[in-house]
Amino acid sequence: MARSIELTGRFAFLLFSAVTTAAQLIGQPIAIGIEGGLRTTGDVSGTLTPESKRYIVGPKVDVRLPWHFSFEFDALYRDVGFTGYAGSCCGSSITRERDTSWEFPMLGKYHFPGVEPLRLRPFAGIGYAPRIVHGNDVSSGSYLSGITENPPASVYTYYFNSRSSASYPATQGLVVSGGAEFGAHHLLISPELRYIHWNSPFLYEFGGDGSFRYTSPQDELFVLVGIAWH
């Protein structure tokens, strides 16, 4: 898992650097800072106990374009987690999974005329966000493995504890945002609401007999605040 986090972080850094360098080469002003906030919608649902964190945070770069347009790129990190239980007459188990989600929203934004004297500029944006989720899970439990043939009869119980990596296919999201930007001198603050619709849940599993079902949400709403220096 440490290797996966390192590679993902390196990819985010290279992509972030590429966007910044490209903006400088074409002579457009840029603002660099941090984007963070909270998820307001639900977590993993089904027969799992959701344990994901609500926060999301990461670096951002905003490239100013002509005619009140701008392009924003973020590399956002958040923790995802859940616990699942299973039991029957002959055994029981518990599985805890902890994942890291990296999302890379790319938005085109239009800035409306400002509101004076507050220097408040509303904006609306739309864009695309790929997502990578990976982590690990730990399973433990026991089950009856057999009965001795010789008297006195006794029951064998098998105990297990295992750890494995969890890696999910990349997913893509449609991003729509709206908010306002204000600031003084070189500091910009931009609170916003951001909605994301994912093309598919990164987690979607179910038992054919209906014994279990769990899925991650496809629609999410975030309250975010960006702080940048330009």
C-alpha cells in the first residue's frame, strides 16, 4: 500500500507541476493554494458499517484565462473505510478495510461581474474528475473445521487472521460547481458547493443469495473552501 500511495502522490505532483508550467509558458496568471472541505452526502451503504472520513483536502492551481474564464486543477485526498461482519452456525468473521482515494478534478469556470464594495465575484464551473482508490483490508474470525473420529469426540475450530491489498478500477466523475471568490491584494478565498456524479461506484458487490450487498455512492455533494495566492 505504501508503494501505491507513493506512486499516486508522485503522479499528482507531476500533473500539478505540468499544469503550472504550461500556464507559465503561455503567459497566463496563476493562483496556487489549497482546496478542502466536507462531504455532505452519504457513505458506503448496504450490509457494511461505514467509517469513511468526511473531509477532503489537497493542492489546487487556478489558471486565469481571457473573457472571465479560468481553469482549475485539484489533487484531492480523502480516507475511505468500512467494516463488514458475517456469521453462521459454524463460524464468524469480521473484515475491516481502509482505503485512500485520490481525485483529480479539472474544471472550466466562468467568473461573473463582481459585487462592490465586497469585491465578491460569483462563479460557476463544470468539469471532469478521474478517481483512484486503493488500500488494504484485514480479516479475522473462526469456523468449525471438523469433528474427531475417535472418542471422546471433539470439535476442531480453525482461527484465521489475514491481510490483503484492495485496489479498485479507476472511475470518472462529472463535476458541477458554484460559488464566489473574494480577497484582498494577492490572497483569494473561494467557498463553493461542488457536486460529483461518478460513472460507476468504485465499490459494488452483492451476494446472489441476497446475503450481502454493499456499494459506494455515485452522487456526492461537497462544501469546499479554496485559499490561493496569486
